[in-house]
Amino acid sequence: MTNDFITLELRWFNRGNLPKQVNDWFTTDCPGEILGSPETREDTYLYIPDCPYLNIKFRQGSLEVKWRKAEWGIRQFSRHWEGGIEQWIKWSCQDSTSESLMPKGGLTQGSWVSVNKARSQRFYQEITYELTQLTVNNEKWWTIAFEALVEVDTMNLEEFDQGVSKIGSTYQGLPLQNHQSCAYPSWLKLFGI
């Protein structure tokens, strides 16, 4: 089964352990509702050098492919946050056995990167946002990200910007700057794979 949709997205990556102040902010001071319990999982990404507009990963029995359709430039969301909004098209193909989706020879060939994640999510005014702790190649990272589905007559760029800014106004942690703002394909490049 395959499905596809378009999203607006914004993400920042930070090296090191998740600061307590940021975790406390996300769990108690953010607007919106918490979505379920924190989730742990392993996602496996295909690293493609010099291709920041394509994201391919295996996630819990599905193959996900994302293509960056547009970049909306650098924006200031609050006095602590600056980054770039991107528009992505996402396709997902489910396969409960993983047999038809798994490359021949498994994930041992090519530039596949396993990323362990511990993710918490919230929802506010049509925006899903997350705080995720990452481990890749024995390095600790954390990320804050925002995503909204784009459909006719629903979320537009300005509404997304305003929602992120409202959430950002409650943030008191380390500043999130434009040089930290990117999607997974650009982040994976940091590991020199």
C-alpha cells in the first residue's frame, strides 16, 4: 500500500545530550496537547552525498521517500529561533514482511545509516511538533522539529510561521539558529559517511 502527502517542515539539530531545561519546556511549558507516550525506534537512512533534497528511510516496516519541493528562506520565529521552512512531498509504502522493500543483501551494502530515536510529540493548531533524542555512530544529538500537512484550504505558510512563532515564544533553552536548521539528508552529511 502506498500513500503520499505534502508537508511544511522546520527542524534544528543540536549535538550532545538533551538539556534538562529543553526537556522541561517541552513536557510542561508548551502550548498544545501531548500525543501519546514517548516512542523509541530505529530508523535506517540511505545517505546520498550532495543530495539534500531527497530523504529515503526504512521505518517500522515501511519505506519512506521524501522529496523537497521548495525552500521558503530564513525566518525569525521568536527571539530564540531562526531557521528555514521547507516543503516536502512524502511517499510511504507499507510492507509488513519487509521482503519486497529490503534491498538485495539487506542493509549491509551502501551508505545506510542507523539512527536510534527517542521521540515525544505535541499538537498545536494543525502543527505536529517533536522533541527527539538521537544516537548515531555512538554520538548523541537532539532535535526540535515542526510539521504540518498541506491541503487545499487548510494550513498555509503564514499560519505555519505564526504557529511556530507562538510555540517558540514559550521556549527558554539554548537558541536555535539557522546554521542548525536542516532536514535529515543534510544532517547525515556531518558524519562523513
